[in-house]
Amino acid sequence: MDTLAALMTRTSQGALTEPAPSADVLNNAFQAALRAPDHRLLRPWRYLVIDGEARLRLGELFVQAGLQDNPALTEVEQQRLLKMPLRAPMIVVAITVAKDDPKVPVVEQILSTGAALQNFLLAIHAQGFASMWRTGWVTEHAHIRTALGLLMNESIAGFIYLGTAANAPRQPTLLAVNDFVQQWSA
């Protein structure tokens, strides 16, 4: 798949199944991620790969965090949290590692992480796999952050669910460029 085709056809896929990307596919995607714009080469990102039984342990962390916030969490809600990581055969946790640099504000490092993730998602798509970038309260929760080994200068940019699309991909809606782009003149 050429670059423009990948850019124009990638969509988020919520229903993911086996197989997960192979080690080679994943390596290619991480190599693409590591090519993201990165002012002063700070490398403000790192990744955790969660697959197999580790997904069950992640679900347990989600339940523990949910119970910390709401001890009256119903059994149905606990089961939903427990099963969240099982929606895909593999999850990559993308982490922004904020570095102290006088010329590169943290917001620029967060944007670099976002650019790295876009490269990663495109590389996954170009190799025939599907993904869903998920965020929400689980990215912010102190219990989850601690259990995943995050340091004070780190934040979760997202949980990237990976696998094979269970359904035919949606056709992306092409937006009208003129609705978002204007020519500026002084």
C-alpha cells in the first residue's frame, strides 16, 4: 500500500480479532513511530506491548481502579472493565515521557507523541492490520499509571488496540478541504 492510500483509507476499527500483528509487523510500525517529528531529538515517548494473559491482568487493574473510584461498582460494571482489554488480541500503551528542556515545551513533546502514534497507526494499516486508539479515564488513573510503571514525568497518550478487523472496514468520509483551509494574506 502506498503512503497516500494508507493516509486516505485508515479508519479506527473497534471490532478486532486474531491474528494480532506479528513481531515483524510490530517492529516496522515502531520504526515508523520513531520517525516522528522530534524537536532536539528528545525521544519523548515509550511503549508497552500487552498481549496474551497480560490483557487479563490489565483488565484486573481496570476493575481495581474502578472500585477505588466507586466501591459500589456493580458486578456487571466490573465484568465490563475486566473484559475491556480483551476487545483486541494486542494492546500497545503509548506513553509520553516529558523531558525538561528549555527549548521544547511539554506540549510540543505531547504533539510529538501524537505524531509518532499516527505514524504507528498508518504503518499498522499499511501492513494489513487494524487498530483503535482509546483514551478515557483509564489513561489518567493513578492506580493504572503506577501499576504500568509510569514515572511522574510520564503520561499515557492512549491504549492502542491492535488486531485484524472483524468486519469490513468503513469507508472513510472525505471532508471538503475548503471547509478547513483558507488562504491567508497580510
